[in-house]
Amino acid sequence: MIPALSIRQPWAWLIVNGFKDIENRDWPTNFRGRLLVHAGQTMARRYYDETVGELRLSGLCPPDLPPYEALERGGLVGWTRIVDCVTTHPSPWKMENPFGVPIYGFVLRDSRPIPFVPFKGRLNFFNVPEEAVES
């Protein structure tokens, strides 16, 4: 079995295409290692438009970010490696909570896309059979 983590689009695309090097969560992890990136099924058009608008304002939006209709959802989209879990980091992708509650950043490396594989995701880390995807 291969570990996987479900991430909402367009964040999953940004990770596997090497733009986003931190995945922010409200829970920490001791997991380190390679895992599959699953693009969650849910992505409202309004959420996409607001997210892309904020990315453009911050200068973090890549020019080749696919349009809403082209982002694959509900399946495996790539690989990444978690190398650390931090509460502070110099990456522009590391979020801070204005209310003092920690936001944990999973530090990511060696991310790359794969051909889309439809697969039902789950919350937290979950396992994918090795035969579901070529490594």
C-alpha cells in the first residue's frame, strides 16, 4: 500500500507541478516520506475564482495554472515527499493563523505530476493499492 493525502484543487496542481512547497493543515504529522497527492472532488467555481484572484494579488499564481474546467478532481494527480512538519517557515506558502492557533506546514520536496487516476479520497492520510498507480 502507498500512503496518499487528499488536497483540494488548485492546491494539488500547484504542489505536483513544483510551485507550492508547503501543505498547511490544522494538525501535525510525524509522517516523513513519499506519498501520492490526491485531488479532492470538491472545488466550487467561486472558491477557484477567489483563490486564483488571491494568488494573482500575491504574485504566486503561475501563468500556466489550468482553468477551472481543466483541473482534474477526484483522483490521484502526482507524487510528493514530506520532509518536515513545521509551525514557522520562510516559504511564501506557509500560512499563519492571526488568532495564535498553530497551523502546521508539511514541508514538501520532489513533487511531480502523474497521469490522472480516478480514485476516491479520504480525510487525513489513506492508503492506495500499489497496482492503482505506476510509480
